[in-house]
Amino acid sequence: MTQPLNISFLGLGVMGSQMARHLGAAGHHLTVYNRTTARAEAWVAAHPGLASRVAANPAEAASGADAVITCVGNDDDLADVVLGPNGAFSTLRRGGLFIDHTTVSARIARQIAVEGRDKEVLCVDAPVTGGQSGAEAGTLSIMCGGSGPAVEAARPILAAYAKRVVHVGKSGAGQTAKMANQMCIAGTIAGLSEAIRFAQTAHLDLDKVFEAISGGAAQSWQMDNRFHTMAADEFDFGFAVDWMRKDLGLAIDEARGLGASVPVTALVDQFYADVQALGGARQDTSALIRRLPKRGGPKRTDA
């Protein structure tokens, strides 16, 4: 185990609460903060002995910390807890480490890195993939942007809840890589949705279809984990449609600035807007299949 550090974790949502748990279990001296204080207090009560204190604000949390880790909602939330009047950078010591796990724009990641450089703080933008189950199991994959020394300083900490840590490039590169990740997921779910509805309309045995295609080139994590639940109209698995739309919006904006063409991403984003209109905003991203109607086709006589 790495030497215990004074670590402050800001943001105890679905993902952050699990990452903080792993840090405390690894023996680090943990301070926690959440915008809703009751949630932080409930987390401490549910995990006795893992945190030494609940901070009143990000500045208090960062005071005396070796490292500050954030996992909040969006660009504005991140700017507030890091750069605001009571933000973490107002008290984080020189030479300290800042790691952000929020999925945000590359622009805010680069802005924070510039502010950190002026304060001699090592900054890593480190969005994650692996979902709630990966956070719970401590098997997340993390894509990092930042300097070499910053990422190397972060690795022993990230090892508490990650199975893979990849240094993608300079500040902001981690966020850009996460956008590519979300584009891949969205496109895969869109194709899987159409394939399932197609097979249902053809009156195929879905178990047999899965057996036939899941071992070949069509195989994916989404197929392995969501094929049967999508077919059964089960969509309660953690990562909400609202969050996917946020992420795809970031990707589309970044692509526009880069001059990159992302027509499939833009189309699937609109498909997700249809799901929101159907009341699926808080359902798992696999709810994309809901926009495709179930139709009864002619009975197959050749199977």
C-alpha cells in the first residue's frame, strides 16, 4: 500500500461515494465534503472510521490536504468548488495534488491547470469509465490529462479504485478522451437497440440470437450486460440519460471547435432527447431502445 496521505474528497454522489470509500479503506486520512451536508454526514455514518471529518466548504476541506479529489456535476459546479471564493485552490498548499473525476469540458480542465500552475499545484483531469459497478468494485478505468509528474503523483492514489490508469496527454486530454469514450458507448447502444427490436419483430428467440452473435465481432460490454435487460424493458442501472446527453453535448461542442465531423454522435444525441420526452431522463442509457416501437412481424416458418 502507498504511504497514507491526507486526502480530501469533494462530491459524494453515486461514483464519488464509492471512490471515497476505497480511499478510506486503503488507509488514507480522509476528509469529505458534499454540497448537501446531510449527504456527507450520512456517508460518514454509513462508513464508520473511514473519514476523519466532514468539511463545511471546499476551502476547509483542502486546508492541510496533500491531495484534493473532486467528482461533482458539471463545469459550473467544478469551477465553484475549485476556483470559487471558498474553493479548494484558496487553501490547497503549494506542491499539493488536484485530481478531478468529473466529466466536464476540456476548456475548464485546461483553465484549472493554468490556475494550478500559478499556485504550484499538480493538476490531473481524470474522468472515469466503468460505471457504478466499476466504482463499487474498485475496477474503474481512468484517462488522465496533465503533466508527467502530476499523473505519476496521482497513480498511487488512483490505484485504490482503478484497474487501469492511462496518461493520454496534456491537460484537457483526459476529458477529450472521455468524450470519445461516450461517443463509442452511444453509438453501440443505438446499434444494439435496433438489433434487438429487429430480432423481436422477426420473432427470433433472443436467447439464441445472443448466443449466436455475442461471441463474434458484434460483441461488446453493452451487449454482454444490457442485451437481455433492454429486451425486457429494464432500465434501472445507474448512468442516466440526462448525464449521457450532457456528455454528448460536451463532445459535440468540442468537435465543433476542432472542426471534427461527428454526425452519428449528433444523431444519437437527438435520439436521447426523444427518450427524455418519453419520460426516461433518469433511466439508464440503455433506455434508448424505448424510442423504437415493438412491432409484431409475420411468424417465422423457417426456424
